[in-house]
Amino acid sequence: MATLVVEREAHKGIVIGKEGAKLREISRLARADVQEMLGKPVHLEVWVRVKKGWSDDPAAMRKLGYG
């Protein structure tokens, strides 16, 4: 499972794209990367979540793997 975190609801629409096309492309590329790392097929669920102010919150940044 993968979660894409964005700051605003409008960003969510941009990431998802028209009729979900952008999210499908992101998911396809991520799935290919994970399959290459693991050497076997995987099922990957990708979600887009809005979390206001996450990029200004040091704790949230650490939790998401930054810094």
C-alpha cells in the first residue's frame, strides 16, 4: 500500500488527473519499481490523502521519511 500525501484538496485532483489517468500512471510506475526490487509480482494499492500543513510540521516530515 502507498499513500500520496498532498496539502490541499485541489492538489489531490491534480495528482489523480482526468478520470484517474495520472494516478494510474503513478501506480503503474511505482508497481514496476517495487516488483523490480522484490523480484516478483506485487499488488499495490495507491491512495491520495489530504493532510493540511504536513510540509511545515517537522514531526510529520520525519514520519514520512524526510529529515
